[in-house]
Amino acid sequence: MGQDLPVTGYALLGLLTFGDELTGYELKQRADITMRFYWVSPAMSQIYSELARLSDRGLVAAVADDSGTSRYRITDEGREVVREWMTETPAGFPVLKHPVALRLLMGHLTDAATTRAMLERYVEELAAARRDLAEVRAGLVGRDEPGQNFHHPSLVADWGLAYFDSEARIARRTLRRMSADGP
């Protein structure tokens, strides 16, 4: 039925499944707050072009508020398309595009101190991202029980927290291995 949408289209439909109507700007904010931890948050222009596509297909409905601003809500057909996508297409294996690992691969092109500094910065960035995600997760508490709207987002937040912890362990272990290798 709707399997010809880009993943961003499905992501935006999914962000509209929590029962509210959002402007394109509010949808961008929701994407930035949530998706940035595990997926690329789409640009504003991409959000508006996807909303136009989704609207043309009857998957979202635009409703003008008192100020004339369009607010979007998912339609029953849009909800069905997301369900279909979730149940009938494989999730796929994630492609790891890891700039730190890429730079580590080429660490022989620079001195060890530079590579160590890069890894140390990465550990700091992970800690900052983890703090940000922990705030998001804390905001879901009380609305995260099974059957509640934010149960699955809380599972994703918990996954993200564990991911950041794992990445930090890997980076620290790599730093220890580099120190054992010498200068």
C-alpha cells in the first residue's frame, strides 16, 4: 500500500501517532528532541516536502488554526500505512557510519596524542549526549508503562542510554589499549 515512502515519511507519520496535531515547526522540534539520538533528524525543508507528499496521499490532514497556520494530524489511512510498514517490511541492519571509528582506522597518519585526544573528546561528547537523553527519558516517567503512549519511546530512550554507555566503554578500552601500545 504505502511501501514507496522514504523512511523519513514513515518517521514523520510515526511522530504524529501520539494523538496531537503539530505544525511543521513543532514536528521538527519533536524530531530533534527524539530522533537525534538514533536517526538523522530531517531538515525543515525535508519536513515540509514530506508533509506535502503525505498530505497529497491522504496520510496526514492539514488543519488551519486560528492564525492560519497549518497543523497536521495523521489520518486513519496514514496510521494503517505505518502499521503496514512496521509489520510487512524488515527493519534492516543498521549501517554504522561512525566518524570516530573512521578516524581511528587512519590513526597511523597522525601522532598517538592526537588520536587519544579525539577519543577523549568523544567520551566527553558521549557523556553530554547521555545527559541530554537522560533528561528526555526523565520526562517520560509516569507515561511510560505498557499500554501508554510513551511506553515505546521510553524503551528507545533506555536503549539509547545503554548505547551511550557501551560506546563510552569501548572508547575507554581503546584508550587503554593505545596507552599500552606506548607513544
